[in-house]
Amino acid sequence: MSPLHFKNTLRGSVVLPASKSISARVLFINALSDTPCPLKNLAQCDDTAAMLRAAENNTLLPDEATRPVPSCKGSERTANSMADLFATTEDTTSSTPSAPHARAATASSSEQHINIGAAGTAMRFATALLATRQGRQYILSGTERMHQRPIGPLVDALNSLGADIQYVNQAGFPPLKITGRVLTGTTVEISAEVSSQYISALLMLGPVLPHGLQIRLRGDIISRPYIDLTLSVMSAFGAKGMWIGENTIFVQPGGYRRTTPLYVETDWSAASYWYELVALSPDKDAAIQLSGLRTDSIQGDSRVADFFEPLGVKTTFSNESVWLTKQPAQPDYFCRLDLAEQPDLAQTLVVTCAMLGVPFHFTGLQSLRIKETDRINALECELAKFGIKMQARLAGELLWDAPGTRPVQTKDSIAIDTYNDHRMAMAFAPCAMKHPGLIINNPEVVSKSYPLFWEHLKPFLSL
């Protein structure tokens, strides 16, 4: 892509994308409902397209206002010097070599093959959803990286409820062979320390099981706001799920019922990159309006407003939008945060602090190792290009104890590798505020969650 050069001023407004997390959940639930409801403002991104493939497009009503979402990769192109941003596509046909200890699956001509690509949420949710399609067989696969991301805890939990899921190659990892069955189990136990998406997938099955479902969680719960998000979305469809103890959730049977349209709210995770831009901007009067964000959001990443206040960004809510304005950063600030409940904000906060010379100690980052890439390793490698050497600890911690406001090493023409991770591209793009001429390699990866990111950034760039 072309080197990034920002203008001296940062003023304007942005229409953010819808939440992909909520979009994935409403698509899952609509696919289980006898009477699907109209869905409005679905996230237009690769993850939504992947979830639609898994749901076989049965989740949308013919007369609904939001059209079925096509694959977004390459679907939005910008002009002139930005035209190269979406020039490449990703091969999603790779698979992991077979392992001797794997539970082998027998191929069948009647199987339906579904390639979920790089959509981790869709892989977890589709595994649970397809397991309920009685009498049908599927091979569920993804990118090479997807075949390296663990799914064993979810498969074990689903099989304990009566599902028939086998591993095609390596035990514990996709691809999967799924034969749909009627699930009759009532209780399941699963670790809460790996991925909240396993728990969310099980929760959303609960209302359609004959006797409901009780889920017992082992260990420390990570990303609890995403579990609560799932319960909130389920409630919007008439289902009843509740915490009945510190580590136990019960979902009542009865299915899903909703006839009125459901509008998907705007994505707070996407807002975080605009917070970063304001924090790093040299414009003392920087002001960005982000439409669609709500004060009563059910998204855990809405905490970004609190996290960025000491970093110099003020948030003002006004009529279904927020204004981000520059304010003095907190002096001598040491950023200490437990991000177990907001792991998707980790890259944005780490990069922002590094660029501002703010020392940090972030904990609760265990899940970053199994994301689209090993995000901790990716952050270490890319920040090293700026002279930033973090300490990564095994317990999911990142530490950088830069003394005071020591300036970050200045270097021209730094090229950032994105590791097929949308959040690496978007978290590092604002670094061009401090390092004009920064290059983002493989910028098209933003299509996973925010396809129009570069288009939205364009008015603030000197092309």
C-alpha cells in the first residue's frame, strides 16, 4: 500500500460499522428460530459472510431491508493512490497435516463442505449450530491458521450433549466432520479460561434443547462481558438465561421468539482505532464524531472510553453519537489494566502507549496467543521496529517500563507486517501520526471486521 501521511489537523465524522460480535449472535439465533425476524444493520464484513455460509442463508427474511452480506474481501476499493489496498486475496483452502493420534473422519459424498475462512467466531458458532442439523453431514474447515486454533473443549462439550463431531486431521483442531443430531443433554462443564466463544455457542443452543442447559465453568472466567452480551442478545429473542452462581449459568428451554426487527448496534471495538488516532494526533483541537455509539451499549469494549481518558481523549455523548476530543494526558501516567474482559482492545492500547512513551503493564491476555495470529508475538515483533522492547510473560502479561516520556525511536519507512490479523493493521495505522510514511503490509485484512477502514481514513490523509 502507499505510505501513510496524515494531515496536520484531525477533524471530521465517521460512520462506524455494526458490531460483528452481535451480528454473529443474531445470525446464530435466527437460524435456530422457527420464525426468523428481520435483522437490520448487520455488520458488512468477512465474519458475517462466513456466519451466513454456516447458517445457509436461512437467517434472513426475504423482505428484510438488509441485503444478504456477500464476501467483503475486495468489495470496497478506493481510488487513485489508495487503489492497491485491496489488491490481494487469501487462500482459504489449506489444511493441517494429519496427526497419528487424530480421530479420523470417514469421507462421504453426501457431506456439505463449508469453508469458514479466518472467522474464528463463525468457526465456534458454526460447530455448535451444524451439530443440531439432524441427519445432515458437514466438513467444516478454514484457513491454515484456523486449523491451528484449538476447538477441542467445545467439541468435547457438544459431544457430551449428544453431538457427533469428529476431527478430520489433528485431534483438537479443525477441520471437523459434523453429523447433525438431536441433542438431549442437560448439563455440561467447560473451561472458562480459553475462549468465551465456546461458552456463548453452548448458551445459544440452550433454549432449543428439550430440558434447557446448565453450564458449569471451570477456572477463571475470561471475557465475561462477551458471555453477558450473549445472554442479552438471547433475551432480545425471548430466551431466558441467567447466572445461578459465580461459575454456573442456566438456560431455560422454550426456543426463540421475536417478530419485530432487531437492529444491530455500532461496534465499539472499531471505535478504538479512532480513539488511538485522537490520542496520537499532534492537533491540540482534534475532534472526531463517531455516529451510532450508545451509552447503554451491551458491548464490553465500550470501556475504551474510560481507558483512553488518561491517555488524552475525552468522550462526550450526544444523540446516538460520541465526540472524541483532545485533552491533556494524565502526567506521569503508568497504564495498568486487566484486559481479561476486553482482549480485543489490547493491541490498540499497547500501540498507543508505546507511541506516547507511556509505560504499561497489561494482564489478562492469555487468549491473545490463539487469535488470528499469536498477537503477543506479533506485537513484540512489530514494536521492535520502533525500538520498543516489551516483556511478554507466560501468564498473559505485557510489560513495558519506559522511563518517563522517553521518545520512541524515530525511523523512516517502517513497514508493519499484519500476520493476516485485521486488528494488527488497524492498531498500527495511527502510528503514522508519529512516523510519517509508515507502510501497512497486506492492508486488505481489515475486511474481516471493518472493510471500509481505509476509506474512512482517507479524508484525514495527505495523498
